[in-house]
Amino acid sequence: MRKLLLATAASLSTLLAGGAAQAQALKPVAPGTIQIHLNGFLQFSIGDIAGNGTSGGTVAAATAYKLSPVAETGDIRLYPGFDGKTINGLSYGVQIELRTAVSNANGAGVNNNSTSTNGVNSLYVRRAYGYIGTTDAGYVRFGQGDNAFDLLQRGVIETFGDGNQWTGEGTMVTMLPVGAPTQFIYADQGALYTTNKIVYLTPAFVDPIGGKLSAGISYEPNSNGIKEGDAATSSTFGNSASSIAGGSANRRRNTIDGIVDYSVKIGGFATKVSGGVLSSAPLGNLSGPQAYSPMTVYQLGGQTSYTGLISDTDVLTVGANVKGGSLVDKYGFKKKGTRNALGYIAGAAYTVGPYVIGASFWDQQESNGVVGAAGKGVEGHTLSEYGVAVGGNYIVAKPLSLFVQYMYGNVHGAAPTAFAATKSGNDHVQAIAAGATFKW
């Protein structure tokens, strides 16, 4: 029974993780062989939503509407790829993540043919990268995937509930309507991992007390992903950093990040801390001065896990992370003359046998995009946001977790949009839902 409980606790983070952020092989590979795999992820949840963000419409009152308080959502992800090892011990492989595309709601029956905009009708590439290396020399990753700033992020506890909380795509957060807060406190989000880059993760250097020091560095020439260019001409010239397609508020060039990580086990505590910096420049304008400031983001995080708080096998993990710098939500560029951003997150998760409970709270302040007049509030206006997530799980089996989760989000000071014109930029939304996560 003790071995079963230990295996259950150890498999929890793997089961709940929605991404594909592993640095090397999913499973050990014998020298001179390869292993082909097709892993997958399916999640479904249904619940109740509320808050002043659940009603709205355009400025014209006739087009206003209310959302149903009952919502459901789900996601399917496939992870094809292979892992290999040469006779002399060099590891290599490819990892791909495919997801279902977002499509229009279907009010006239199921129709999934390729020419319809109703129903789920296609898959798209979210991550796609290759890796090569050894445990002694480190690993190089290249392609569309996570940067070091994400891979070595510490203190952001997500291993409870649906395993994503505020960063999921197709998970419970998508139940929340327009007006829900967005965030930069999570580095594991598509703005950073859906672009082409080269990443180097060093080997771990062991100190006299058994601690392990490692680091990572990434370089991203621009914010394009695999096979992104000019679709109209079937050209890839859009991969050039001089391309302005998409606007310079979100398009990056010459993004570099580096992060240092240290882990150590002392007594019953297993502790990990990391600190890093990410910098990037906005694409230049063809005419007129540059409207956006360069991006510089720092993070410092830590977490510790204690085994045996009540029983021999239970695990309590607590952590916190702070990020700040010149940026706005989802790692976009802030306008010149506006304030810098600052945010933090704190959370905990407790695993005992097949049960898990966890909670997290994050809070951040940043520019809302309105530039103050010279000499009259040049810091501009502040957007304040925070979010709470509380969840619990029952692990039925290693590939299956049942969960319940509650989320509350608050936005204050957002520049009003056509949808939220009557809210003056102030919104709060919440949801409670139950669901299941399958992962194989």
C-alpha cells in the first residue's frame, strides 16, 4: 500500500500538467534504439459562472445579451514524437503538441466538415521542437517550444484542480467571459512557448551538501512559430525580424532570456529556487516614432516540498514567485510613458493518498495602455488585477483525475472596450466547476 501511495503522489504532477515542457526523453531509452510515442490529454468540465463580466454587448443596447450561467468546456491534445539514444549515449528526439482549434458555437447541429466554421474541425501545432544532448553536457532544444524562463520557473503551483488555473486553453478558465483578468505572472503561456527559439539547459553541478545548480538560456530571433510567414504568397519572408505583420505591440525581435536554478534536499524538505531575466525589442515602425518601450522582465521564485507531515507519504508543497519590469499582460510591450508592471503569486498543494487540495492567489499592477499627458501623470493609468483558484482532486487511477475547482478574478482600471462599455473597466467574474482529466 505504501508503494502504491508513493506512486500515486509521484504521478500527480505528470497527470495534471497540460503542456509538454519536458527537457529530454519521456521514458528511458536503451542505447541504439528509439521509442515512438503518441501520448494524449482530454479534459472536460461543467460548472456555473457569475459576476458583472457575464453580461454585456456592444454600445447599441439592442445587441446586448446575457450569458448562460451554466457553462462547459474541454480540450483534446495529442503528443506525437520519438525519443532515441545512440550507442555512445547521446539522447535526441522530437516532441510535438497538437490541440483542437477554437471554432464558432454550433446552434444547428453537429457539422464538422472542413469547410464549416461550426463545431471542432481541425488540429493545430502548439509546440514542435527537437532536442539533443546528454546529462553531462546538457541539452539543446530547437523549434517551437518553451524557453528557459518558463522551464525553470519556480514557485508557481499548478498541480491541483484542472492543472492549469489561469493559463489553460480549453480548460476551466475559458468559461470566464470577457472581463476576466489576464496575467503575466505565469511564464508558461502561449505568448512565450509558441515561437521558434534555441534553448540550452546546462547539466546540474553538485555542491558539497548535495545541492544542484543549473541554468538555461534561450534566443528567439522573432515571435514567429514554425512555418509562419506570409500565407497569402506562401512566402516565409515574414520570418524576418523586419516584418511588421501583426503590429509591434505583440511582435518581438531578439528576445533573450537566462535563468539560474538551485535545488537541495535538507531533512524532509526538497527546495528549489530560481531567478532570471528576459529582454526583447519591439519591431520597428515603417513610419513615425516607435510607440513601445523595449521589454525587460525579471522573475524570482521558490518552492519547497515536505514529505511526511501527517503520514509517511503525504506531500505538502508551498511556493511563491515575483515578476516585474517593462511589459503588459501576456508578455506584450508597454507604451512609452506608462508605468512598469509588478506582480506576485503564492500557492500551496497538499497530496495524501489519492487526494489533492490546493490554492493560489496572484495580484499584479501594470499600465492599462492610456498614456498620461506630459507633466500631468506621465506614469499613465494603472490596471490592477488579481485572481484566486482553489481546487481538489481524487486520483481514480494514474491516467484519470476527477476534480472540482473554484476561480475568482477581479479587474480594476481597464480601458473600457465596446463589449464592456458599461462597466467602466471594472469587472469581477467567478466560476465553480467539476470535471475529469485523462492523460496517457
